[in-house]
Amino acid sequence: MSPRARFGAALALAVALSTAGCSQGPEGSSSSGAPDGPDTVRVSSCGRQLAFASPPERAVTLDQAATETLLELGLQDRMAGTSNLVTKIAPKYRAAYEKVPVLNPKILTGEQLRAAAPDFVISSFRDLYTKDRVGTREELGGLDLPAFLSSVECPGADKSRRTAFDRLFKDYEELGRVFGVRDRAAALVAKQREVVSRAEKTGERTKHRPSVAWVYSVYNGVPYVAGSSGIPSDMSRLVGAENVFDDVREEWPEVSWEEFAERDPEVIVVGDLSERGVPGDSAEEKIAMMRKHPVVSQLKAVRENRFITVPGVELDPSVRSVHALQEVVDGLRDFGRDR
């Protein structure tokens, strides 16, 4: 179970969707296709074809990353609701966010989704589309409610062809097409590609390839670290570093502190989730655990205070991820690792 799923409350009853119905989207909108027309827009979302006869007017987001993406694209007036706030909304989005109804500060239920009368649902994470939450994408599609899933979460061949940032930028472009704001999406992609390009150039100049461990959360004293499937692995490659758990084919695998120590990272990136309010979530608490652990405390990275702290929400793919990327670039520079 992922850290997000473990800490989220499984509150949804998707059966309500199938028994009581759901608001239909624009005429012809469905997950399986819509009648061809001059204005019909079709996008592929993780194996499902979504069709829109007109731009959505009542979109609902299932997580903070999806919410902030729509706000970045200036779509707050097209949103019928948000949910699943992990941390405070970024200051640049607060004014726009206040215009959107918060359907549930935690994980949205099927009943709450139905009550919002949406014409489009968007999630950054596939574990939010389950029967015990809002329903599967297939179930929602059967109700003529298009359900978009970030391509970063899309399993299979797509992951072998694109980097995590490439897939994130694909999301922006697809959403720009769906909502008819292609210029805004293109501008966002260009701005973020510039950050990625600068990081990559820094990585190319790196003479020494440092080893890095990414600590997302600690649950019951056990760390969850970045494996090869998440965006931190992409960040490592870009900045010329090596993710010490890149051989683990999971996004955020659970490991032991002893295994962590065996990997002996030269730098430790720590996600700060202090606003989530769960014991052990703050970066300070995680660092304190490492300093007290009899084995981990002996690592050179810990003894020399080679920690880079970034907001934990930015270690999941979102419009904020380029900020974390830049923080890591700057942190490695401070440690003299890009020379």
C-alpha cells in the first residue's frame, strides 16, 4: 500500500454511483467515445479514450496535485469541487482556490462526487479510482462521466518511452486541449521545461555522480523511500545523481533503516509533510529519527548533515515538482557535488 493510501481514509461508497446515477457531462461526452463533430476533442488517458463535445464546466479534482494543475491553467471557474488536501495550497493559487467548493478535505466519496454533478473527474493517482472510493474509471465511464488519470501513473509501455517529467507535461497539454486553453498549457510546459533543462545541464557538468536517498514518510518508525517508478528517480538522473533505491520497481517502497544504511547514500533528500499532522511527518522529525538510529546515525551523510529538505507534496508529480528539482540542484551545489 502506498504512503498516500495508507494515511488516507477509505470513505467512499462507489456503489451509490451505480445505483443512483451521476450527472452526465456535455452531450456526447463519455469514456468510450462521442459522436464525431467539428468541436469534439478526444484524448487518451492511461488506456481509456475520453471524448468531449465541449469543454468541461464542472470538473472535480480528487487530489491536490490535480487541483493545483487546473488552478495553474486558470480553470477555477470550471471547477465544481476539490478534495484531498495534503498540505496548504501554494500561495500563488490561494485566491483562485477560495472560489472552488471543497467537497472533502480528505479523500472524496462516491456520494460526494455524485452530489457535485460533475462533467469531468481528474486524479493524479490511480489508487483514488477504486470501488471503495469514487468508483473505478470503467464504472464512471459507464455513467458518461469521463475520468482522467495522470499519465505519470499510467503503467506499461508508456513508462518506458517517456520520463516522468515528459509524462507530466503531456498531462498539461492534454488538459489544455480538453478545456480549450492550449496556449496556457503550452506556456506552462515551456516554463517548466526550462527548469528541467537547466537541471539537466547541471547534471551533465557533474564530475562526481553522488548517491542520493529520498525519504518521503515514516510510518510506525519505518521509512518509505523513492524507488524507480516515481518522479524522484527522474530528478536524480537529471541532476547527475544516483538514486540508491533505483533497483526497486515501486514508487515509494517500504524499507528497513538497516537496508537504508547499507545503501549508504551520500546525500539524503527529506520530504516535509508537517502540515499533514501525522506524527513523524515533519522533516525535522525524520532527521531526528536518523540521528538517533544506532546504525543510520553513523552514516557520513547524517554525521555531516547532508540533508536537503523539500516539501513532501512536491515529491509526487505536480506543477510544484520543478521547485523540488531546483531545490535539489541548489542543495547539491551547496555540498559541492556538482563540481
